[in-house]
Amino acid sequence: MSEIVQVTVVTPVHNEGASIRTTLEEFFKYYETSIFEIKFIVSEDGSVDNSVNEIIAVGESYPVKLISEPTRKGYSKAVIDGLNQVKTPLVSFIDSDGQCHPKDLQNLYRKFNGNNLVVGYRNPRRDNFIRKTMSRGFKFVFERYFDLRLIDPSCPFFITSIDNLKKILATPNIGVLKQGFWWEFYQRANSLDIEIVEVPIEHRVRAAGETVVYRPTKVPAIAYEHIKGLKTLRETLKDV
């Protein structure tokens, strides 16, 4: 009999009521007869739709821990709060919009050696032109500040040990990149000499709705916040 692999998958939610139930149930059903024992921590972030009710409904049948806030705290803070609740030996993460396929959890796990951080790269990436263009531009700037070279450093799908997670979360002032958390997370891992391995993953179109973060009118402000955050991050990690 194969050894059971306990893994907690963290996901943040803000107004994903149209898709969150499908996203969660798809993962649980995919691994019902596998070596994986899946738990979810859902960090709900001030939703004003039916997200909370949908998450609670899934939790009646599957192991789902809900962290809920009545007011918006932002993506990075919601992610950090969820990651801080993990207790299992392994941790993974997905966004809640249905773009990650459950099968890729096992694909990431195949490259996990017990000590590394295995990160997906979206192949092909199915985001809109503005979002992909911004990522390419930010990657160029990011690589001027740091020596980390990843194919897709904004991909949220990863797997690693809880020990690695705790080390990363313990680095000072985490969450300085308000809209680029995964760039920050992987650079913090890199600064700790945690080996990072990339694996191609399937990337699907959003299950419902559209992201509103990368509207053209928001691009200048986002770019400014990114660059300011990079400077702060470099200063923060210089002694790590």
C-alpha cells in the first residue's frame, strides 16, 4: 500500500462565488482514490457575493477550513494568512479562479525531493494581452534587482515542505509586493538557498468572470507600486 501524502492546498477568495465550489470540488474528486490526502484552507477576503456560502457548502462534504474577513485586506495579506494556518507536512497553493488543473499537483509532487520548492510554469499562459505584457515588463525589471531566473515567476501553483514554508514566512517584512506576491515569495526562497524547480502545467481560462486588477487605467499605478516594492524587498533581504 502506498504511503499517504498529506497536503494542504491554500487558496484566497474574493468574489469567486460563481466558480469556487467547482474549483474546490474538482480537486477533491480528482484525488478521492489517490495517495494524496487533500485539505483546503480558503482565505476569504471581504467578498460581497455568495463566496462564503459556497465555501461553507463544500465544507459540509470535504475538509475545508475557512478564514473569512468582513472587509478587504488584499491578495498578499489573504495569501499570507492562509499559508500561516498550514499544519500538514506539505503545502500547495492555487488561485481560486479555476485556471489550475488538479492533475498538476501530482506533476509538481513528482519533482519534489523533500527539500526543494517545485513551481509550475503556465504553458501556454491563457491570460489577456495586458496581463502578459505587464508580466514580461515586470520580469525585465525584477531581474535587474535579483539574480533569480524563472520562466514564470508569477505562477501561484507550487508544492513544498512545511519547513520551507515556515522559513520563507519568517523572513522579515513579508508581503511588501502588494500585487506581485509570488515574485516576492520565490525570491525569498532563493535568498534562503532553497532549490527551486519549475514544471510545466496546464493553464485554463478563468472559470467565471474577469479579473479587474489589470485594467489599462490601473497599469501606471501598478507599475509604480511594483518598482517601489522591489526596492523595499531588495533592502529587506540584503542581510537574509
